[in-house]
Amino acid sequence: GSCLLNTPTTSMFNCCLSQPEDDNEEVAVRNNVRLNTNESRGNDSPNSEGAQKRRPSIRTKQGDGYNSETHEIYEHDKDHLEWLNMSLKHLWPEMSEAARAVAVGKVLPSIKAKLLTKGKGAIYDVKFSEFTLGSQPVVLGPIQVSRMPRGSVRIRVLLDYRSDMHVEVELDTSYGKWCFGMRDFRIVGEMVTRVRPHIPDSPGTGSVSVFFVDPPKVDFTFSGNMSFGNFPFVKEAIRHSVDSLIAEMFVLPNVATQHMSLTELKMYPLVFSSPVPVGILRVTLQETLLESQKVEVTSEEKSPKKKANTGVFWRMLSPFTKAFKGILYAWEETEEFIERRVGAAFGMTTEPYMKWQLGQQVWMPDFKPGASFNFAMYDPEQHVKVSLWDRDLLSKDDLMGETRFQAVKAVFHSGQRVPLIVPGEEDLSAGTFNAKIEFLVTSPGQNSSEGYLVVIRVREFLQGGSALKGKKLAMRAVFGDEQQITKAGAAMLDITETIPAKAMLKKIEENMNEAGVDEEAIQKVLDLEAVRQCRFAINRSLHFVVANNEIEAGEVSLHLVDMDIVQQKKGKEKKESPRSPRSPRASEADEEVVASMKISLKQLYEAEGLEIGGPFEFDAKELGKIDVKMHVHLSGLEPTSLETVNKMAVDEDKMAAEVEEILLDM
């Protein structure tokens, strides 16, 4: 546990990006220094092994005596990975059997123990009635491999898993036998793996980090007594929950990292962390037109479409199909009329709305010019999605139009009218928008006239004794009207609670009993309260965009909050009637806050390197003092030229076309 938390914070937070491993390290490379001694000096033309390219780091400095740091990128299509995909296909039946052995031998006993305990005699037995990964393996490709600083490698690959798997659990209960299962699981997305065989700042430690740049497409089918979940409205809600679960673990800014001790060949617990943003995408809406119009689409831009049914049978059904579409259109018009009337009667709007999304960040501006939002960008390959929705009161909202582009390329759309394409109609838009879009790169410790990003990187909470045992604490940061909160800290085992330590203490107790030692003396010897520690791993980053004129008097409030109380308050709010909202009493307004602290931005600005490294101690009154390992710093926001952005942008035509074709088939 200690080695895990002593891993450098920068390696935790920057595991997925081309950031420096050390805050004081300069990313730029001197003229006479090469990034790698075996760096290719040839041109970047495609060859039989794939296409080799170079891309400047998003952290590159410009100036005399420096060259831009470049990352070598090797691209391969799916055909170059045929050997790997064929190997997976050949091994899949055996991998299915291996997975079944693990599920039956390891997973099932744990499930059975919990269910039989909670069932209290109502559940007699638990077993797998079906368990197979099916015959369809994971398919990988196209792939991009990037050589990163300090000998690390970044692998971006399209993951396509459209399985015929079937897993079903059978419960034998006093009410009969019940089966719950899932089959035909599908997931399609661009997965990134960052491999660091050796972390220089933590000798003897390596790591592998995994994340999705954008949310993957997920689908599945329920079986057994869960078949009711296949109804559209039920499945939509369940799929939303599954998407949220995946996003909270594996979609940026969430990264899963596995650290390993190379000296002891031991795996540390899996760490879920969030990196520091590499830039800010600032969007200022200037104009929005909600009118349908034709859009010119070149033959190269057209997406592949499913082949239309042209047989005799389908031609015979054509008149009925047209009649059905007419009835459906009439019903939609009637529904829209009713909704407008109902909305007007109850003071609810039915006007369309716009949604901007980058990763898990969502901005829903009104259509007034001047509305602005700062998106945190964690990876240059993330995508921005802009969509226009028709607000419905009697059913779910309808998607009217949308567009999607790489976040780092968003600046190319600045000041232009961008069409929102109607789904299924590439040459028709539901409206257009015009926005000023700026990409500002974060430069830790650097002054800037464009503003700053204040970053709070929280590693862990620590306190001697057992006062915090069982608590679910998180860090909440507040700046002005904005607030962000980490997830509840994951409790780490104290050294006295490990299995070897427990076995040793038990043996000591047995030996002392055999020696006839007094029971009171034994308990006094075994009392380790003075050396116990409560530790909670956080590994999260909080941040706010700060204008230059806010530095003088601005401050960030930090609160340790009890997440159990936060959840209880949310439950109460849901139960209370929305028509009679109740303002919280003073005694309960901040009842979840355990301890607080304020950090002056002026003090932070005047600190060496624009950073404060701690230590930070929070006074939690009844719970005592809590040490928080965290790092607070300012990063200057630097504008980026279109030329530099164009070099940073990734050529994603191959992978994007492959994803679109797969989604059409799903």
C-alpha cells in the first residue's frame, strides 16, 4: 500500500498523456539532443509495415535554442493485425473455458456466500446455468502506436467485441427457480493503453494504464427472468446506467492504472485516477439559426449506407410503408400540438435546446449570443459533440441534428457556420451555429495574460488511530459559483489488518495463552491502536479556470465532506415535493462538511513556481486532525496557433470510418 501511494502524483495523473513526469521537467528538447537514440531519420512515407508520422507534443515550448518535441506515431490497419485476431479466434474456445473455470472456482463461491447469507433460508443454492464467451472473439484494429517520453508507449486501438456470449445465474429459492442472465454483449470504442515499463520517479515500479478517449458504444440482451429488461423503455434506462458505470471507471477523465513492483513481482491494487487537463477549449456562442437547409456533401464525405431491400416482396409492401409513415407523421404533429398546449398551461417550455459534450462534460446553453463555457481537455484525441434536440413532454426528447469533430480541431470551426446534420440525412441540416472557439494549452508554473487554471490534485487522506474507520470522505472544492467534488476515498488496509499480520498476531496470542500469560496482559500487548492508521486513496484532480483580475481577491474553498450524509440529503430531496421546495435550515446546510480550509489565489500566485505542495492539515473537531496529501498549483493558459493545432491533430480517417461502418451494422 505504501509503495502505491508513494508513486509520484504526476505519474498517476499524467499516465495517459504526453505531459512531463516531473513538474519541474521541461518538455522541450535541446537542438543537440534526440528524444530517442534509435529514432528513425527517414521520411514518414507509408510502407508495408504501416505509416510512420510525427506529431508535436501538446506541451511543446517555442523559443530560441529549442526544437519542438515530436512523438513518433506508427499506424496500421486491421489487416496488419490479422495474425493477432486469428490467434484470438483460435484461442477463444480455450479462453472461454478458462473464464468459466475462474467464474466457477472464484466468483461463484463469493456470490453464493453473500446471497445465502442475505437470503436467510429463502435461497437454497446458486449456480451458473449458462456460461460461455461464445465463438466470436474480440477484434482489434486499426491501431496507432506512439513513442512517448521516458521510454513509454501509447497504443490506441479500435476495440470491436460483438459477442454471442451467454452468462446466466440460476437461483434455487423457496419461491421456485429463477434465472438471470445476459447474452450478445457488444462494445465498440477507441481504447488507449499507456505502457510504462519503468517509472523513473519510483524506481522498481512499472505501470499499465487503460482508458477510452470517448464513451464506447455498448449493447446487450437480457435472458431468463430478466427478459422484461429488453423492452425499449426499460433497456434504455439500464443501458444508461451501464454507460455511466463504464464512464466513471474507464472514460476520460477516468483512467484505470495497474502498478507493479518489478523487484518483488507483486501487483498493487488497481488505481482509478483522473489526469490534469492538458488544455482548455473555450467556446463562446455567437449565433444559432434553427432552420432546415440543404448541405453540400462530397462523395468522399458520404458515409456507407446499408443496402436497401429491393426484392418483389418489399416492392409490394412499399404502399403500406408509405401509408404507415404518413400516419406516424400525423401522430407526431398531433403530439407536438398537445405538448405545446400542455406546456403553455403549466408554464413548461417545449422549445428546442442545444447540447455540447466533451467526454463527461455537458454544456446546455440558451441560444443567446455571448454564452460561454470552458471545456477541460485531457487528450488531443477527444471529440466534441454538438447536438440539437426537440423538447418533448409526453415522450423522450428527439434528436434533430448533430455534428462531431476532434476537440483539438475545433478551432478550425471558429467563426464559421457549422451545420447540425439530421440523423440519416447527410445532405440536410436542422440548423447551424457560429461560435468563437479557442484552444488554450496549460503551462504549469508559467504566467499568462489569458488567465490560469488552478489545479488541486488530491492523493490521500491520512489519520492515526481508528476514528475515521468506516467513513466515506471526499474533497469538495468551491470557487465562486462553481464546485467540484472527488469520489469517496477508497479505504486502504492498515498494516495491522493484512492477512500476514493477523496470522502473526493470532499466533502470538496462542503462544502467550499456552505460556499462561494473564488475559489482561495479552490484550495490552496486542493493543496496536497507537500505530494504526486510517488511509483513504483519492487520486483525483479538481480544477477551475481563473481570470487574471480574480487573482488578487479570489480564493478556493476546500471541504472534507461525509458522502454518506450527502447521499442521505439527496434521498430526502427526491422524496420532497418539487411544488413545495424547502430551503435547508442553517444547521443542515453544511452538515456533511467535516472540515474546511481556504487557499488564497494571491498567495498561490506569489508562491515559488506558482505552487503549494503542503503539507495540509484539516481540523475535523470531533474526528481530530486529518492530514491531506495534495498539491495545488496554477497553470498559465497559452493560446495555440492554427498551424500548431494542425500538427497536433491526429489523422483519424481510417479509425473513424471503421467505427462508423461497425455502428451501422450493430
